[in-house]
Amino acid sequence: LGASAQVLVVTHAPQVAARAQRHIRIAKTSSEKSAATDAVTLDGAGRREELARMLAGARVTDEARAAADSLLKAGAA
């Protein structure tokens, strides 16, 4: 589908996110009185770190970064 049309995918799966041409991180912050949503297009290093966070959770490890590198390499193929 992506070869003939633009596709937007919202996912929590790092295996899916690694295959994207662009990676946009969406984050919501809120307080008792308001809420805001941020959308940031990630560069190569930011993308690796976000995939590692998606894999590892709150504490990103070197192992998670290595796994993110592996996913990015597989996604580029």
C-alpha cells in the first residue's frame, strides 16, 4: 500500500515503527486545568532512542539500544 499511497500508522510496536520512512513521536502532557499534545519528527539518533524506549520502557539500556539498531537495520532492508 505504501508504494502507491501515503500511509499514516499509529503504533506502540517498535517492530512496526522501525519500518517507517519517518518517525514522529506524539506525547501528551496534562494538568488539572489543561492538556497539550506535542508532535516531534525524530532524527536518526532520536529515532534510535525512541525505539529503545519503546522496547525497554522507562529505563533504556544498552541492550535496548542494540535491539533498536537491529530493528532499524532490518527495516531499511
